[in-house]
Amino acid sequence: MGKKDTKDKIRASKDIKSERITVDEWDGVTIEVRGMNGTARSRVIQAGIDDKGKVLTEKFQFTLMQESCFDDETGEKLFDE
């Protein structure tokens, strides 16, 4: 298998896992929690660290939820900016 074949296989793979969970604290709502791709992870990191390297915990946590929590029925993000 050549390099191009390997790259194509990797890019075509469906390797981001997801799980449906019921959140009792949200009145038993079921949501889909998905792993993140590189772009989403970068958004979380950029939102959660200021220009001096200080961790902005609240922004980090919110952006993490924003990038990984989806409506179980529609597949849309649950939280927007």
C-alpha cells in the first residue's frame, strides 16, 4: 500500500466516537456527546487560554461543551456562542 492509499484510508475513516447519554440533572434529557476533530480541539484550547498562557477555566469548559454536546434527535450543537 502506497502513501497516498494510506492517507486516503485515514482521511476517510469514521474515527470520531460518539455516545448518547441521559443527563439526570437536566431533567433526564438525552444528548449525544462526540469526540472532537483537530479543528474543534484547537477552538477549545484557543478559547481557554489567554495571550499570557493563563487558563480561563469557565471559557474552556463552556467551549468544550459547545464543541462536543449535540441534540440527540437533530444532531445540531446544543450550545452556541
